[in-house]
Amino acid sequence: MEHRSDIEGLRAIAVIAVLLFHFGVPGTDGGYVGVDVFFVISGFLITALLLREKEATGTISLRDFYARRIRRLLPVSFAVVAVTAIAGIVWLSPARLDNFAEEIVAAALFFPNMLFASRGANYLQSQLQPSPLQHFWSLAVEEQFYAIWPVLMVLVTRGRTLVRQRVFLLVSAIVVASFVMSVAFTTSQPSWSYFGLHTRAWELGIGALLAVLWPFFAARVGLLRPWIGWLGAALIVFSVLTFNGATAFPGYLALLPVMGTALIIASGRAHAETTLHPLSVHRVLSFRPLQYIGARSYSLYVWHWPPLIIVEAARGDSLSVTDRIVILIAVLIATEITHVFLENPIRRAQFLVERTQLTLNIGAFLILAGVLAGAAAAYIQPSQSTGVVVTTPTLATSTTSVASIATSTTIAAPSGPQPISMVKDSAPTPVIEGLSISVAPDNLDPPTNKAETNTNITYDNDCHQFFKETVKKDCIFGDPAGAITVALYGDSHAAQWFSPLNEIAIANKWRLIAITQGGCTPIELSIYNVQNGGVYRHCTPWREDALQYMKDEGVDFVVTGQYVRYRDANTGGIVSSRQWRVGYTELVQTLRASSMEPILFGDTPDIPGVPPDCIASNRRNVSQCVATLNRSTLVDVMDALRKVARDEKVSMIDPQKWLCHNNLCPVIVGNISVYRDDNHISDVMARWLQPLLTEKLVPFISQFAPTAAVPQG
């Protein structure tokens, strides 16, 4: 197939869109569609090359095909992985190296898309910081396509007759099936929909269909050629400028950049001698700067992302505009060096072209070397020992004599029960002392490299749900035969309180029902998750099912919790304090209308950076990690929740009173690591706070009981 300058220009447009998005250029939030442009191009070129080989020789050589892919892709990708591995070991937080090692191995073995999909499908892991190799997911999709598609073509094109017709039927079936899965999973499994080959294959398939039908298009486009091309360009530009993180993607909307790319390719030259229309988009795509960038698009793509992540991690702060400009210059230099001295020389090396087996052996060696680089990242880690060991601090509380409700069989609310108030509460002494800790103890619990998974049993038994439209109905804890039923309801910021609530429920013979789901607030909001780009449309039916389930189960008290810095899928901005106030007012009234008494939990601090990472990087200077409660959104929302509590005379527990002192929040209390990420407390910390929760919850619930005794906690 002759060189097509329009496709080279398209490559440039694709990589420029991705760079604009990743470097944070305003107005280009949809730049991620550049990846979709690449998919269509790859499907078209690979299928066209295989068809040409089949029609010219009567066969398709898989060995030669894989050798060409190795020469084209592996040397550059290995160089980037190797350099990134070294930089990550040096500059990433030691707490991140275990995950980083997994990512290196996944990149070397062509499955990082599956790794990131599995992490994103787990809301717990979707809170992880972006990987320096996260952009390799799209390369993995293409590499998996390269591994499977030629084999399918060999099988379906046996013989010399009706070759294109048979390939057309195969590709059509793949496109339809994959597109249906993409649309369905964009709502129900957004991470797998975004990262999966099965949900992206249709985009490559559109390119493949275009290759199969190319003789038809080339002969019939005629005078429509320039207008078809400009329509395609408009679809791509529209996608880049109007899509954002809240866009339900890929799904139906991926049709815009995909079909836009297909239209541009379809409107291209039928033959090298075809004269370009003076108004053709291909004249723009043929501009020398775009040809220059397009020729280097692969190297530019693989180099652009790692320094953004690693430099930010090394700085411990967000990148400034100047930082990004300097990084871009460094990326362009690395791209040019790689293209001139590695990519082109190996791709065109005649001694490799003539020695297929040698090329395959080199490919196997590079894959093995990448795996070894991952092993090195796992085992070459700096010592974390400080020689300090401390005991777990004791949490003192005031003594309270209240009624035991263990033997009650009915709930009779007295006139004017007093809601829980925290006006006089302050941080416990060990929390205040935590602000002065300078050295991390060796017996830190949980350890920094295990903090992210320090969750409670609801994460293990699927009672804390992910991407479900209905409630799991068998998550009964505490005392299953208890006369009082308490529901824990909300997102992961409600779920983080499960362990102490369960212990309190067991001690006081309450029945506890866990009704929590990652990313689903207890109030009606349309939100999207920044980490995995998913719009959580499943939350509305899940909430409806949850409210009905609580009615059916005769729930008496509903403990709610929520993260307060979600983004509104309708506006793209942070959910406003007014939305929280209105939503919670409606929820309180709805629950009370069904004889359920709400107990609102405010949010835990939203910490800049990631505390376990910060501790691991500053084990002898932990004071660097102390956080300040200065995020205006968090303050405004907490004020809104307090107003709901006052206006509706409803109980509210404010964990910030226990976790911070004078607006300063320690990350270590005694030997306890307070946070498992930047916005959840660790399960160890939640359990440590149990006496304070007991002191608040048991006396309050006792007001609704007719008998008296001493509570258990």
C-alpha cells in the first residue's frame, strides 16, 4: 500500500489531541478521542496490508507479520518502559512501587488495559494515583488486536475465492457484537468498557471494514471526496472540544470520532496519481509540520505521559504551567532522539527484515527484559526502617449511663428525642499529639505499602458493591436477631465506618444491614468518577432499590455517609453545597416518612496528596505530611450538612472533629496510619475511633427505647 500523507496527518492530529488533553490545555477535555482515531487507522492499515498480501501471494505469513510488528513497536516501547522503570524506582513513593512493578510487567506482556480495567472496576483501587504507564492501555488494545486478527484472517480466507466477502462478514459480526457490548458496558461496567479489547474492537473493525470496502469507496466517492473529508474532520474536532470526563464514553458517542476518522480515510486518494481537490482536508493533513509530527506520533505518544506523572510525584505537588512546558520540551527531545536513532533504524534494518527468526527472538528477549524490569521495581526498594517502635495509643472517653435497648421489641420514640450534637467535641489527645510526630514507626499499622487495601470485610464479601443497579440483600451483620435494625447507607465514605458500627451492633444486640456502593451517594445526584471516567448511572436504580429494601426490612435507624467532592455529570463541576443541602433535606424527610430515623455522618478530611505515599517518602520528616483543612468545597458542604441537621433536628456526626485539631490533620496517630488514600481513613483508624462512636450512637438510640440499662460498646 502506497504511503498516504493524509493518514500520516491524521496520526499527527490524534497525538496532538491526546497531548493537549494530558497537558491540561483548556477546552480540550475531549482530547482522549485521539486514541480512537489511532484505533481506526490501525484497523484500516493492518487489514489492508493483510488483504494485499493474501491477494498477491495467496497466503498470509503470520511469522512475517509478527516480525514486522516487533520491529515497529517493541524497541521503542521497551526503551520507554525501561527508562520509566528506573525513574519510578528513584522518584516514586516506595508505597507505590508494588503497584508500579505490576504495571511494568503488564506493559511488557501487553495486558495493562486489563490491569487498569480491573483496578477501575474496583472502586477501592480506582482511587489509586495514575500510573506512569497508564497510557500503554491503548497500545495493549492494538497489540491484542495484532495478536488475534491475523490468525482470524488466515482461518477465514482459506482458498482464493470470495476473500473480501468472507472478511467482510467476519468483521461485520465483530463490529456489531463489540459495539453492543461497548454501549451496554459503558453504563454497567465503565472501566471495562473503556479499557477492554472486547469493547474497543468495533473501532478497529470500522477501519478493517473500510479496508475491505476500499475498492468500492475509491471508485465511487468522486466529487463528494472533499466534503466527506471535511465532515469527518468536523466530527473529530467537535469531539475534542465538547467531550469531557462526564461524557458517557465510549458507548454511542465514540461513533463521532470513529466515523469522523473513517470518513477522512474514505475520502483519501484512490491512487497515488489521484489529484487532490483544492478544498480537500487532505491538503491540510499534508502540511509538512503535520507530516513531521505524524511520522513521530508513536514515539511521541509513548514518551509524553510518564514524565507528567513521575515529576508530579517527585515534587509532591501539582504541576505548574511552566513545569508542563519544560516537560513538553523534554518529551519532544526524547521523541526526536528515539525516532532518529532507534525507531527508524530498527524498523528499516535490512538484516532484520531478511531474518524473521532473529526478529522474533529479539522480540521475546525484549518482552523478558520488560518482565525483569518489573521484578526489579518490586525488589529494589529503599529501606523503610527508622528504628522506632511505638504502642497503639489509648482512646479515653467520658462515661455515659444510658438505657440498654437489647430487650426492646418495639421502638417508641419519646417526644423530642435529642439529636446527636458535636458542638463540644474536640480531637482526642493522641490525635493532637500526632501533629508532633516526626518519625514514622516501624510498626506502622497498616504499613504504607498495604494501606490502600486496609478495608473491612464488606469489600471481601461483596457487600460493598460496585457498578450494581440492585442491592445485595444478604448483608446482615451485628446481631441478626436484634430488635433494633440499623442500616449503613451510602458510598465508600459510609462503608469505611462498617467495622466499628458492626462491633457496636454486636455489643448492643442491634441488627446491622450494610447497603453501600462505591461512588453512589445516599442522595440523588448524577456524578462521574474522575479516576475511571465513568458516569455512575447505575446509582439511581440502586438508591431506589435501597430505600425500598430498608422499608421492607423494617429499618429503624439509617447511618449515612458520603464523599463530598464528586463532580456533577451534568455540569462537570464539583457538586455544590446547595445540591447537598437540598438532597439531604429530601432524604431526611423521605426516611422519616417511612419511620426511619437518619444519622448523618459528615465527610472525613480530603487530604492533598496521598498520605501513605507521603509517609513512605518522608519517614523521618512526617510533619511534611500534616494536612490543612482548607478546601473550600469541603468546608461549604459540611456547613450545608450542619444546616440540614439544625433545620431538620437530625443527628450529625462530624469525623473532622476527631481527626483534626485547629484545622490541622495528622496522618499518623501513635502507630496508626490514619488514611489508606487521600480521602478514606484506614480500617485500623476506624476501629480505633469505635469508643467515640459508641459514646454518640448508643445514648441517642436509647432515647427511642422504653427500658433502661447500661449500654455496651
